[in-house]
Amino acid sequence: MAYSVLLIDDDVDVLRAIGSYFERLGSEVTRELSGEAGLATYDRIRPEVVVLDLSLPGMNGMEVLEHLRERDAAVVLLTASGDLATAVRAMQLGAENFLAKPVDMAHLAAAVARVADKVKLKRQRDALLAQSAPAVGLESLGGSATMQEFAQQLRLLAQSERTTVLLQGESGSGKGWVARMIHDLGPRARAPFVEVNCAGLNATFLDSELFGHEKGAFTDAKERKQGLFEIADQGTIFLDEIGDLAPELQPKLLKVLETKTFRRLGGTREITVDVRLIAATNKDLAAEVEADRFREDLYYRLSVMPLKLPPLRDRSRDDRLALITRLLGELRRELPEGPSHLSSEALERLLGHHWPGNVREMRNALERALILGRGRPELSVEHLPGELRARPGIGDRRHTPLSLDELERQHIERTLRHHGGNRTRAAAELGISRATLINKIKRYAISA
């Protein structure tokens, strides 16, 4: 994983060697030969980690460290001396780590990665706390390449007001919010947005809801009723769980898509509407077609422009942070007495959770936390649901003696399983180099 690193050392060869190593890892590296220049550069670029040599001309390394800590900088120290007293003093001044020269590059890279991850989390938390209003636009999808591409597709679709959209994704992944964004960003934004869930409704009731009915069309039809397609005229209708649409309604929906006309239940007059249709499903509609549970012609008519929303477990930490920001902004308007701050540990638990229930589960967890933390200044881990509070061994009075090596082996195995055996991603989460991870896999005879 790439980080921004400032190297401060008066030895040009050291700057060249360490800098080139980190650049090969993809990091953005800046080099300075003195403490004074290093401080000025830090103020200008605010890197995530400073690697500082203690033996410097002019302002010595300890003085530079003090000035950097005043700026809340994260510093890893290098020294040609392995002097313990110097190391202790440096750590007391706030250094994150202390390594003796000549330094092992993989060890240094792992130390910098751990520090940089802490800095990124802190900066994310600070940005979250500074958010005075909820993120309501596409920025709340996050900044990863995947979500940026998704946002760009969404923008293009919003302007293509007559294109039918099929949103695919797991239950609770935010398809309803995306549908609303497509409407709000397009030329139909001032017209109605109507949402209908097709699951759990019998065919007659859903037919009446969508297309309306005439008086006497069925037993309880005591007067004429407009359907939601009429109400959504010039606007957008969002059909959630389209995969559960009753078979007898599928040809009627297909006709609306093709001709923009329909008849009310029990009616004879053709009604014309101009409605954009957005549909969503958590089912594999192609498989439903194969199983003869969904019309093939309707499937192809709906999937003119399919968009697949990834589940939260597949989104980056930055994407999850953007989502947490939006959800907290929305919820704080509803629960203004809830905590106004979020602890670093609580944020870490939220960012690291697997979220099998996706956005819906995350929103519920945050709403619960704001309710439980009402009147408190900070939302902490104790306010989160049990599955987010729990840590291995916490709350379990039974004790199974384990060596540190066994604990490390188990942790590495769990991390590898979480990342599907991907060693690069597992190493990044563990805060070690890929080479170190491979050595540990061999040492512990881990099957990966």
C-alpha cells in the first residue's frame, strides 16, 4: 500500500537508497538534508510519515522531533547508535518507532506501514468529525476507482432520462439510495419519485397499486383509483425487488415500457404516461429467466443499462468512511441529542466490520449507537452492537493458554481467510511486508 513519506537525513546515499526502496513500493517520497528544511517541507506537504535521522547538522534530530510532534507528525527515527537511553528519550518525545542503522528495508517498510495506517485512520476520523453537514451527493460513494467509475456511470445515466436502469446487488446494499440519486441528478428531478416494493404483495393488490383500478373492478373497489404510474407521470418510478414481480403482471409492465400505455384494473381506456423506470433486484434475473420464473423479453427490456452495486465487504476503507459520514449526517438530523464525536476505536470497528447486512445493517448500528450514546459527547465502542464490541477472548471467562506464536499464527490464518488467500492484501492489513508474511506462513506451516 502506498504512503506519503518525508525522509530527513544528511547522508545523500541513505536518502537515495531508502527513497528508491519506498518509491518502488509505490509511495510518494520527499527528501531533505537538514532539520530546518525538513520542517518547512512538512508544513508544506503534510506527509503521513516522517523518517528522521537523529544525527543532523545544525538543528539536531531530537530538536526536530520535538518540533514535528508539536505539529502532530508521526515520526520513525533512525540512528547509527543503538543507545537505549536515546531510544527511550525519543519515544518519550512521541516517536512512533526507533530503528538502528544499518536498517533492514523490509523492517523499516513494515514499521512505516503500521504508522501510516494509524495516521490515515486519525485523519479520516478528523475529517469525519469536521463534517458539519451530511454528504448527500455522489462523493458519499467513496473515492476508490471502483466507486468513482460507478459514480461516473450514475451521472451519465441520470442525464439519459429515458433509459431504463436495472440496479443489481445484495439486499441492503443501497440500491434505493442510488435510484433516488439518478432521479435527483437528472432532468426529472422536479417531478415525482415513486417507490414500490414488488415483494410480498399479491398480484391483484400490486396491479391496483401500479396501474390503478376502476370502481367495481373487485370486491373492495368502491371508487376509481389512480395508479402509481399515473402519479409518477413526467417523473421516475422505482420498482424494488423486481425479481418478485408476479408472472401475470410482467406482460403488463413490458407493455408500459414499450408503448408508455396501460389500462387500469377493470378499465377499457388506454392511459398514456411518460415515466422513467428504475428497477432493482438482489436476484440473478438471468437465472430466473432460465428457470421460467421471469419473462425473457422483460429481462432484456429492463437490463438496457445494468448497474451492480458492490456489497460493503468489497468496498475500500475510504468508501466505507464516506458512507459512515453520510449516514451519520442523516441520523444526526433525526437524533440531534446523540454524540457529536466518534472515537477512533469505534471508527476502527465500524470500518473493519464485515457488514453482512450491508448499508441497512450499518445504518441500524449507527442509529442504535446514537440512541444509546444520547447525552454523551462521544460515540464509543460501548454504544455499538455486540458483534462490533466483541474481541477474541473479551467477555469469555474461560481461558485457553496460548503462546504468542500460536496467537500470531491464528491471527494470520484469519486474516488470510478474510482476504481469500491474497497475501498482498493480508500483509497490508497485518502491517508487515509481503516477504515477511511469506516467511511467517512457512514458519507456522500455514496452508494458504
